[in-house]
Amino acid sequence: MKSVTRSLRVLEAVAQHQPVTVGELTKLFGLPKSTVQRTLVTLAEAGWLRANRKDTTRWEIGARVLAVRPAALQGSSLFAAAREPMIRLRDTVNETIHLSVPDALHGMVVVDRVDCDHPVRTFHAIGDTSPLHATATGHAVLAHLPKSEVDEFAASTLEGYGEETITDPEELRVELRRVKDRGYAVNHNQYRPGVCAIAAPVLDEDGTPLAAVAVSLPDSRFEPGRLAELGRVVTDTAAEITARRLG
């Protein structure tokens, strides 16, 4: 059991400090370097960790970790409440529908997807992560967080992914107020070029954002004149998921 506990502690430490070196973990735990290295290799062989692509001496969370949370959520009240409304939303707009949950202030994780039948469509694998400040789902969640949490997030470096990405903290705050006022968020090429989305939050009893549901579509089918219509159906879907979950 000691080895299992140690492995879990190392996994948690990598998640918190990634990308992290063996030396840094050795200092953190006070364990022999060989023990830490052996634990890292074992976790990597199982898919829980991986070497950083840019610096292979550093370790980071692997794809298996990202897959566990969505799988666990499939039996949750959120997943059960969201599935049918997501299918109806897909049938209404014939675009891909995503359900994403926040991973604290680290980003959004895709936990469910309903595909459309267009030959050209957007695609996010279950378990994919994306930044809060550059996505519609992220904005939908941030807009409903307490001011202190938004300030904490805005104080971090907001990475630019393209010309449309909001990287200025005050500009982000203005956009979040706009999102909260109208009820939905819009991503027009802010994260991935050619990919757009309209998203609304799924809220808990006290108004805490648990997730966000989004219509995702290629830029080639993004029509500004349809924003109000798409915003309404996405907002209605999010409200239905909230009601079904609480009911």
C-alpha cells in the first residue's frame, strides 16, 4: 500500500507543478531520486504521466488522467440531465454540441459530445482541455464565478492563441459582464483558427457554474445574424439541463 500511496502523491504533485523534473520532485518528497524516477516511469507506462514534448526531462499529466474524469461523470446527475437536451439542441441547429466542465481555474474539460451530420464539422475529443479565457465555455463559466476568483484568474498570464484572443485582464472583465448580461458567450476564432462556438452555463442551486453547453461550428458557417437565435436555444438548453439536474 505504501507504493500505491506514494504513486498517488507523485501523480498529484505532477498535476500541481507540471511540467516538473525528477530533481524537483525529489526535493519535494525527500525521497531517493531512483525511487521517484521508478514511480514516474511506472505511471508513464500506465498512461497517467508523460514526458513534456519540449523538454523530456520534465513530466506532466498524461491522457489517461484526462479520460478518467469524463468517464466518471457519465454516471453523474449532470451527464444524465444533459444528454437528451444536447441531442435535441443538435437536432435543432445541426451543429456539434459539447458539454464541458471547469477544472478549477485551470481550464475546461470536454465530458460529452453530440455530433452533427455535416461532412465538415468541428471536433473535440472527450477529455480535451481548453483555456478559460479563450473559449465560449470558459467565458460562460468565468462570468458566473465570484469576483475574487475572476480577479485571481485575470492576474495570471492570459496566453494569446490568435489575433482574436482576449489577453488584457480589463478587456476580459468587460466581456464577462457582457456574457452575464445576455446569458451566453461567443467564441469567434479566439482559440482555434476557423472554430467558433456559442455557450451558456449550467448552474448549481446557488448559481455556481457546474458546466457549460456549447454549439460548436466552423467559421465558414458562423453567421453573426444568427447569434441571437443560437444564443437563445443554447441558453434554453443550459437552463433545461440545470432544471433536470435539480429536479
